[in-house]
Amino acid sequence: MEPTPRHSCLKLQIPNQSEPIFIKATWFPSHFHLSITDGLHAWLCNASEDEVRERAAQWDQPVSDYIALAERFLGFQQPGSVYGFSDAGDGHRRLSWTFEKEGTKLEWRWKCGLSPDSRSTTAGVLDFLMNANIRLSEEVVIKTQSFERLKVEAEKCLAQSEKFNNEKAEFESAIYAKFLGVLNSKKAKLRELRDQISKEETTGKLPQEEDESTDKTLSFDDESDNEAIEEESSKNLTGTSKHVSTSRPRGRKRVAPSC
């Protein structure tokens, strides 16, 4: 089964010609068809697989590359390329375009025969353009509707974001106010405790010094009294021992009886 062909339509302005031509192309993997009209006359170019293969071989290109390059220049008018649609005799025309490859300017030419039914060929080109325009219009409508929906959603998201930001700011302000109140309360409590501790240290220092002085005085007096008592006791003991030794009675020596 042959792959689905691709279609393109180019409005081509030829130098030295007042009216543009329209080139409708149908692209297959190994060949292509061209329908060309200026609105009054029409021409056809049916490049067969053999012709495309021969041309590709002349340019040392694969068939796929040849088709892709031709589609590039006949699908969109390329800046820098010189297009031509000259008379080839007997009502035929020669379609040509130029391009550069490795610094060399090259030219491709295809002979187009006069259409046996120019009106039908021109109508086919116009039908394709009308259908393409309708499809583009539908896509524009769909894209526009999608854009409007996205715009509405974006506005909703923006409003919701602003709401969240406001709620966040209010919440942070409330939390900060509560925290500030608690912090100030703690600071006041700490200052009160500090002042209380300072007052207690100031009032408790003097009695403590007086007690220490009293203790030292009592201790000194006790030591003095103890020393006096010890000295008095020593004197009494000394006097008593002298008195005892001087007042001891002398007794007669007992003589043991003789046997």
C-alpha cells in the first residue's frame, strides 16, 4: 500500500512577471505531481519514479533526498533562490529554481506540459486552496477558543494566587503579632526576675557580712576565754603540787624488830 501523499501549494512570484503563479504539489516517496496555473492557463508535470531516479543519480543523491529538496523549494519560496517559469515551445513551460551546494550555485529544471483541461486544473488548485483555507480557519477558531479557555484559567489561577498571597500575608502578620506579644511578655518576665534577683542579692549581702563579723568576734572571744581558762587551770595545778610536796608530814622510820 502506497503511503499517504503530502500536499503543498506555493504562490510563486516570478521575476519580470506581473502576475504570480500557483503550484500545487503532491509528494510521494519516489515521485511527485505538479499542477500549475496563472488563473487563465494551467500546466502539469508528472515526474515518474524513473525520471526522479535518473535525476537523483545525475546529482549523486538518494531519491529521498532529491524529493525532500524539491519539496523544500516548491513548498515554500526560498529567499536567495532564483525561480523561473519560461516558455519551452508548443505551449509548454519550464519550471526552474536555483540553490547552492558546497559553494556552487546549481539549477534544477522540470518541463511542464500544457494541461488538456486548464479550467479543471485551475479549479483543482482553487479547491485545494479553499479547503486549506477552511482547515486553517477552523484551526484558528479552535486555537482561539483554546487560547480563551487558557486565558480564563490563567486569570482564575492569578486571582487564586493573589488570594493565597493575601491570606499568607495576613496569616504571617497575625502569627508575627502573636509571637511579638509572647516575646515581649517573656522579656518583661525576664526583666522582672532579673530585678528581683538583683534586689535579693543587694539586701542579702549586708546581713551576711554582719553575721560573718559576729561569728568572727564570738570565735575570737571564745578562744580568748579558753586560753584564760587553760592558763588558770595550769596555775592551780602547779600551786597544788607545790603545796602537797611542802606540807607532807614527816614520820618516824619504823625499826623492824630483831629476832
